[in-house]
Amino acid sequence: MTHFRRTHLLAGAALTALMPLSAAAQTELTLWHMEQPPHRVERVQMLLDEFNESHPEITVKQEPQNWGEVYAKAPAALAAGAGPDMLFAIPDFTPILKGVGALTSVADFVEELDGEHDFIDSAVEAYSYDDGVWAVPLYNMSMNLWYRPSVLEAAGIEVPTTWEEWKAAAETLTADGAYGMGLPANQQLYTDQTVFSVMANGGASEIYNEDGTLRFDNPETVEAYTFYNDMLQYSPPDAPSWTWGEAEACFASQSCGMIMQFSVISTYDTQAEGDAADLGVAAIPSKDGGDHNTIAYANAVMLLSQDEEKMEASKTFIRWLLEPENYGRFLNMEPGLFMPVTADGAEAESFWSDPMVEKYKPQIETVIENSQNGMLFGFTSGRVFPAIAAISAQNVLAETLQSIAVKGMDPAEAVTAGQARMTDLTE
């Protein structure tokens, strides 16, 4: 080695040693999530900024996506080597990425976090199959019946607990340009969710038999679809095109007396008059007034990087996010909607001290209570059927409803056709 080259190498080494840590090589992570509303993106960014500042060796950036595209976009991006390192998921989305070989089991990591924070068992079970755990639970969501106590009281109506009471209440409240019930009939995820919530309260929660064969086509399913279609007569005429936002707006404007909704309390607080006493949250009525069930999603995060350094950095970020002082602020990017899936998170001051949570504490406590009877189609009775991912991706539950509500098909024929469609998608 020449004297010139040796001198410059030594000088370069000395300069590297003097460089501040922030200028050293960083592990860069990309996070995809589908929480697109600006205030949610802003809260996520606030947390990322805090994490990045306290962990100068890691930089996490977010790239918000949308549910309408991510089922196709994520596998394509990963195949092209341009996918994210972390991706938020719901149980019926995860099997798609597992099916293309994008996931590695995180069972040991989830066990570690469970020992630290104590996960709700059902949240872990939704991602546990094929001898692995395929995502880390982050938050829960459940659907409830929204109503206005003042409107029901003025009409002399008690909060309905049975289908008969529910239909009678909707009929009574449909008057003077207002509608008693706001129900979607769009071929979209929101309709999947409301339809299944009715099915689950009518004895039709099981789409599969124990052996994995389909049992969607059964009398209880037909009865649930018939009831749902009957209730549509008390919904606005544009309901077949609704997603979540239209239902929220109808309720906030008092054009709909009741809706089924995940508890996006901030929407009510900003779009309506913000009277906490006039927001009623109740369990969804059941056919006979027995157990009240609902659809519930244990949302999670999938770790997708095949690079060991990025995988460890991703775990560092998730450990930080689940710490109670951070976790409550993460959940409250949408107060009332995102519920804790850890025992210490459910008691965290960072969760309960949020001004919106304090204002609507009784409603949020009801949401947490109702979510104990939460379930998701294809993930019921402690069983997981990954083939449900293809059915969910095509919104077959909603498609079946549209056959009845829009095309005029007989409910029994539509349900039979719905099972045939499911079979075609999963064979």
C-alpha cells in the first residue's frame, strides 16, 4: 500500500469515527396502512417522529394505502421487490400474503409481547394457523347499533333488542323525510360487515362446517338476508351506493334514526352537534333477544422484510408502539374506533386521558363490552379457514345482498348462488 493511499484511508477512518450518530447508516423502514383520514395520518406521523428521534439508528416512514386497492397492490409490490417492510392487516387479508410466500411466522415475537402486555387471546388466534402466527395484533374494532336517545324517547321507543323490535322501531322512525335505519347495500366491505352482523345475530355466523366445507347456504342465512332486505325499506334510496361515510353523515344530520357502525366518535362530534348525551351505543339486536353478537376485527401488523436487520428494526418499532405510554395515543388516532388488544393497554392512562375518550367514556365502555362477543366470518368458533380471504376480497356477502336488493332475486336463490360463487373462488 502506498503512503498516499494509507494516509487517506486513515484520514477517512478518523472522519467516520467523528461523524455524529445521526449521520451514520440507518435502517430505513416503510410502513403501509389503510388509515387514510388526515387526522389519523397526522397522529401516525407524530408517533413516527417521536420514534425516529428516540431511535436514530432507525427511520420509519408511512405510506397510506386504501382497502379498495391493497388486496391486489401489496402482492404485486412485493413480487416486484418494492413492497413495504410492515403492513397493517385484518385477518382475512393476511392469508393472501401468506399464500404468495411473503410472510414469516412471528410466533416467538408474539409470545414475547404477550408475556409483556397480555394479548386478548382471540386477537392472536385470528392470525394463528398452519403452525405459525402471521401478524402481530395491534387494535380491535367492533360494530354496534347507534341511535339517538332523544329521538327514540320522543317516539316512545325503547332501544330494540330483538329483530321484531328493531323493525318496528325503524318503521316508526321513518316519517317526515327521515329514515328509521341507515343500511348499506353496496358491493363493498361496509356491506359485508353489516350483513355479517345481522347473520351473526340470527344463528348464521358459521360460513364453514368443521371439515372446511361451505355451509353458507342454509335456512338461517336465508332468514338473515330476508330480514336485512326488509329493513332496507326504512333506509334512504341511495343506500345501495353507501360506504361508511354516508351512514355517518346520515346519522349526524338526523336523517337516519339508527345505523350500524364502528364507533367513529370523532365524526359524530364534529358533524353533529357534539352532544355526548345524545349518542346512544347499544348491542346489535338479535333475532330472539338472546346473545348479541357483532362483527369484530383484530387488526394487526405483518412483518414483510426478508432482511434480518430490517426485521429486527421492525420489531423494535412494534415493541415501542405497544408500550402503554405510546399505545393509547396510537389507538386514539380514532377515539372510540380502535380498541386495545392488550391488558395493560386497556388500563393505560394514555388511552383514557384523551379528551374525546373522556367525553364519550360511557359509549366507549359499551363498545369494549360489546366487543367481547365479536367475531369475523371465516374465523369463528376458534377455527381459521384461510380460504375466506378470496371470498372477502370479492365481497361475496355484499354481492349476495345486491342480488336480492338491487336485482330482485329471491333470498333463497341468492344465497344458493352466493355459495356457488364462494366455491368457484376457493377451488
